[in-house]
Amino acid sequence: MPAKACPTGSSCGYEHSGRFDPKAFVVTADPALTADEVMTFVAAQVAPYKKVRAVDFLAAIPKSPAGKILRKNLRNPSN
């Protein structure tokens, strides 16, 4: 997966079976990019316990006026 296919991304934990697993939020320039490609790419870069277990594709990552990523909005998209 070339880096230009995924220009922006973020991650945070999501609750799954009573535990928090890593989840990636991706803004992609390549509509053919799949969740499996993202998970495979990340798995090659990080330790096993940090591997991404889920991927969401978004139109834009929510940010504050200061430019910080609003992870609470990623966990609860209704906010």
C-alpha cells in the first residue's frame, strides 16, 4: 500500500467483547483501497498487540480549530 493512497489517518481503541482493540480511521485518495490492505500494512509496521482489528473509511478526520484530532468524535460519531 503506497503512502499516498492513505494521506490522513488516525487510530483509537474501540470496545469489543469487553476489551479495547485498535481501530483505524482512514481518509483515502484511492477508492480501491480495502480494509485488509490497511490491516496488512499496519501489521508489518507495529508490534502484534498494536495490530489494527478494524478499519473505518471516512470523508474527513474530525479536528478541533487548533488542528488536533477529536478522538471522542471518532468513538461516538453521533457527537
